[in-house]
Amino acid sequence: MERRAENAIWLAALLHDIGKFQQRAMWGSGITHQELGARWCEQPYFTEVFGSDLVEAVRQHHNPRFSRSSEERTRLCQLVQLADRLAAGERETEPRPAESPQQRLLVSIFSRIPLGWQEGSTDSYPTERRYPVQALNWESDSLLPQPNLNPSPDAYKQLWNDFENEWKAFTANRTYTEADFRTILALLEKYTSFIPSATPWEQEDERTVPDVSLYDHLRITSAIAACLDKQLLPDTLETAWQNPEAYLEPILLLVKGDISGIQSFLYLTGRGGVASGLKGRSAFLQLLTEAIAEFVLRELGLPPVCLLLASGGHFYLLAPHNQAEQLTRLRTEISQKLLTAFQGDLRALMEWVPLTTADLTSSDKISQKWDDLSQRLGQRKQQLWAELPDAALELLFTPVQRATDAESLCQVCYGEFVGGQIDDGVRKCGRCLSFEELGRQMRRPSALVVQMVDPLNPPPNAPWNKALEAFGWRVHIVSEGQPDPRVPAPVVRVSFTPNRFIPSRREDGWSYTFRPLATATPAPINHRLPDFEEIAENARGAKWLGVLRMDVDSLGGLFARGLKPHATLSRMATLSRTMRLFFEGYVAHLCERYAKQQQVYLLYAGGDDLFVVGAWSVLPELAYEIRRAFRELVGADHITLSAGIAISHPNTPLYQLAKTALNALDEQAKGYERFHNGAKRTKDAISFLQTPMGWEEFEQVRALFQQVRDMVEGADGKPPVPRALISRLASIAALYRRNASHVRQLVRRGKLASQHEKDLTFYSRWLWQSVYHLMRFAERHKERREQIEAIRTQISDSHSGLIRHLHAVARWAELYTRGKEG
């Protein structure tokens, strides 16, 4: 086979610790994991291609005195050993009890981030959470780690048996080909994502922390080995292998790519087909991110394991240090392709930083490198199209007349009306029509079949498929129940679930893998996607539409400082991958219940953020569920999530709602300051109904809203109360806010000492009137007296602070219980 030596290196590094998996499944055999792994690799599937080289590299990966029987085998063993040592820089020890094999559960990466990481404190950590031994399933609650988890004694054995069964079905009656490498990588992700790489076995009190999965250790080892193979000549490899700490030359490049212009590309659309067009654009951006990343890897001759992450319009790669010149060339080529295809609307940024052996083994250095890379990319964003040659820059700044009159403009993207048609009275260009069709195809796909083709120069205003072909991807979308297209290899088939991602009938030269599909699409109406007006009709009360946007607070700082005491490349990659699985997989799972009721579109989720369009009435509850799940994922309040919700009539342009929701998120929720548990707190908030609230405050608001809603609707079996109750609460809230504003003005003018502001704001006319109005209301509705008095007590409690958000409760209840005439 071609590239036999390279494949041997990739595989040996990827499988060097496979024996750990089997060892834990058959604990008590007394056989080392190196020997078990070597025996497992002795199957003809490998040996008929690699002879005994792969077997011996796995067997000897801890033996510095291995037999140097040939130059090729010597190089193979040295590369695997060196890559393993550099990747195992993640191994940390601390005082912790020894664990029996059945108790070796993976510790959540978030448990290793100090509670005070933002202040630079490492004094305390959250309660340790762990994952059960299991196969990967992002739609299961088991994606969220738990404290005090009781391990199953047979879990490793069952998981190994499941892996072996799927492995044997895949490899039966055949031998390894390079296309299989990606499939093997996917199998390892499925079965070893929740197995710790190293476990606390040591006899000393200081024992290993099992916080890096076997999968992440294996893939990072393989990526490092693949890069070192291209970087180090035999003499330099010998030097680095003998003493990695003393080898000072840069050996790797950490590369980051970023798609710029996403917001405008997604949301600045005009009339007609907005829902399916937006879904298509969102799906295209994720495909484009991965296509560009894979294009770079193929051009550099690197395996897919060197793609550390591709999500949310970003990607991270590992490359040899000596390929910086090729990266510079590729950066220019990528920009030229995007400029032609999108006329400057989308741009790909790419930067890199060098890594030494010391960077890979020092927590301070790798976190600093990660931060340096983000800063370099930020600087490149300020140098618009600087990578383009002069001829392309002249074209960029040449004035272009897109149309001579309104009839020659697309009414969706406002570009030139070329290759399109008039659809329901709306002019749509060919590219916008292609995005709408992509959105329809991505509603319930079972797989993507990606045919690897020679990259071509894209046409101007390229439709989505031609834009991807510019980077070597010809994408076929397979709907549920449809057979795969018969296309020539090389092909990558991407399933949207890890369950049965390898079909029983396989094609030669095809790779098989899986990934989450970050989508939740409403059930169809008459075989078509419902439009936003129809989604709004499924709202409770007012038939309004809403947009929910959420993202992780201070994510850049989290990568730069959060893991700093323990930062390694493996942990950084684990943190990124865990975030991706949550947002692209678990969030989509949470949205699916609402989508089945035609209440939401999950238009975008990836990296660390999300964008949902839906019936306004379900969005605050969905936001609450997502935040609660995220809190369970991270295990404490040291890593937080904020949200912004904007609502309006369904005929409001989506870009306006998107912009309002972004302002609610970035300016209101993330800018919200308050005192909580005696300490000043920022972010970790939601803005709803133009009211920023900490999540702890939103819980109070939500609970009171539910009380009022149930009373007005008679949901508890008692006679409903008039909506006048909501009016009473709104009047009390308005009186409080007027008084609070008046007191603030007195303080600003120096007519009132600031220490009296809180008391004079709270103990004022609104308080006595609330007692009077609510007691009068209770007298007229005696069957509700106890509930009304409970409401009065809640808003009159100076410690709860609920009165400050009572207007949001009243507005929420008023909209929710409003009839269609509203």
C-alpha cells in the first residue's frame, strides 16, 4: 500500500495503549497492557500489511532498550515512544486513594478547573465528578458527569465485548487500508471516550489523576507522532528521543482557523424562505469549517487525527514546525477561494504558534501558547485580507455594481439576481435557493457522503456545493431510508449517531465516522418546513416569535487560565471536545422535544454558543433547561453560561430579532452586576423581557410566574382568578420602579447619602400598597387567599430582591395568558 511507513506510525501511536482497555476488562490475568496490546495487533488484518512492525512498536512502547533490527522499525519505535512521552505530559499526581480496576472511572475535566480560576486562585476545586464506563452517546444524560458515582463491576468487560464485536464485523475477511484509519479513530472515540488513560495505581500516596480519556491520549499521541515523522530526521529524532527535555528546537505548530463574517452571513437576510435558508446557511458554515480544515491536512499530507477540533466556525490543527511556509501559502489560497465564492462576505483567518517539547510538558507554557495563538488571530482580524496578493487586493477594492435596478437584486441576500427564480413573489438568486434546498435536506438526514475530489477554483457567488468543492469536498446528503450514492473513492461517510455508524455493507476505499448533528427542526407541515409565522402560532398566549442566544462566559480566559495549573495539549483538546459534544449533541437533544411540537428551530449550536428561533413562550424554559444541564456538566458555578432572549411579532425581520437578542446577551446579561452570597457577581445571567437577571434571580422569577400563570389558568383544579391579578402585580412593580428611580436621582444629586438608598428604595409606598391591593384581592377570592398571601410575602421580603424583577413576572404572565386578540 502507498504510505505504508506513515500509516504504521499513525496506527502504532493510535493503538499503543489499546491493551489498557483489554487489561481492565480481564483484570487479574497478570499480563501487561503492552503485551495485551501487541497480541491484539497480531491479527492478520494488520500483520498482512505491516508484518510485525506494528506489533513490536506497541509491545516496546515503554522499553527504551528495544531491538533495533532495522532503521524503519527503530524510527517507528522511537516516534511512538517520544510521542507517548510528550502526550503523557498530562500525567499529574496528587494525594488520592488507590482504586481497584472496577473503580477506575474518568474524572470530568471541569473538576480540574479551580473554583477561583478567574482570580488566579488554585486553593479549592469543585466536588469531583466522574463518568460511568460507557460508549459515547451525546443524547444521554450520562454525558453529564455525576458525583459519588457507583461503578459497575462488569462495565469494562461489557464495553470491551461490544468493541470487539463491532471491530470483528468491520475487519472480517479483509486487511487494513489507509481509508480505515479514520474508521478506527471513530471506533476508539465511541468506545474509549469515557475510559481514563492513566489511573491511580501507584503504591505511593501521590497517585495519578484519571482526568484524561484514553481516546484523547491516543489521538494526541498519534497526532504528535505524525507531525514528528515529518519534522525530525533520523539524527535529530535520536537526539530528541534520548532527552526530550533538552531538545530546545520547535517541533510542532499549533494552528487555529476562524471563519469571519458569520453573523452577517447568517442573519442579514431579507424576505422569503428565511427558515430553510438560515438552516442551510448554518449547516453550510459547519461543513465549510471542516472542509477547510481537512483541505489543509490533505495538502500537508497529515492524517485526520491532526484535526484537534472543528466546531462553531473554528478549527485547531497540529502540524510539523517545518510546514509553516506551506501554511502561509495555503492561507493565501483559502482566502482567494473565499473571496471569489463570497465576494468578501466570508473570510477564513489562520494563524499558528510554534511548540517545543517543553511547551508540551509544562502547564504554564501550553496555556500561554494557547492564549498567544488567540491573540495572534485577533491581530490578523485587524489586517483585513492582508494575506492576499496585490492583484487580488485590486479586485477586492474595485467598485462592483451588483444590479442596475431593484428587479435585478435578490430579495433575500441583496446580491445580484443571477441563476435564480421568483418564488412566491420573491426574487431569489441561485445561491440563496441552494441554501434553502440544503436547509430542507438537513432536516432529518441520516448521513453525509463526502467524496474527496481535486480542489477547483469556485465560480463567483458560488452555491454551497461548489464552494465546498473548492476545498475538495463533494457532499451528498443521504435522507432517512435512502441508500448511499454510488460514488468512487476516496469517500468519507459521516453518520449522525455513533450507533451502527459502520453499515453492514461497506465500500472499498470508504471511511466511516460520526459526528453530532447540531439541529432540531420542527415537524413538517404538508411535507414542508413550517415558516416563522406558523411557529409563532404555537406559542402560548401572544402569538409572538423569539430568538434565544446563549454562550459560555469568559471562554477565552477559561482556556488561557482555567486549566493553567494542569494545562496540557490533551486537556485543552478534551475541554474543547466536551464543549462541542454538549452544544452540538446534548443541546440538540434538549431542543428536540420542542421541535416535535413545531415550537423551535435550533438553527445553530457549536463550540460554546447557540442560536434558537421559536415560539416565544418556550424559550425561557428551554434556556433554563440548557443552563441547568450545563451546570451539571461543569459541576459548580466556576464556569458559567449566559443567555439573551428577544421577542416580537412574527413579521419582525429576523436580523432585527437576532441583533436584539445579541444585545440582550452581550450587553445586558453579560454586563449585569449584582451581589450574590455576599460577593459581587457578573455574567452568569439571562436577559428576558429586556430585564437582566442572575440565574439565581431568574429561578425566583420563574417560580412566581408559574404560580401566577397556574392561578389565572386554573391549572391546579381550582377556579381561575381574573387576569386583574396580573394588573395588580404590574402596578406594584411600576410603583416600585418609579420610587427606585427617584431615590437613585436623589443619590446622584447628592441630596441623599448612598448608605440610605437601599432602605428608602424598599420601605416606601409600593410596599404598603402591595399589602393593601393584594389583601383586597384575596378577600374577593377566598379560595386563593393562601396563595395570594404567599405572593405578597415573597415580594415583600427584602432579602429575596424579587420586587426588583416583579415587572418581568407581570409582563411574562400577561403575554402568556393573553388571547389571540392581543
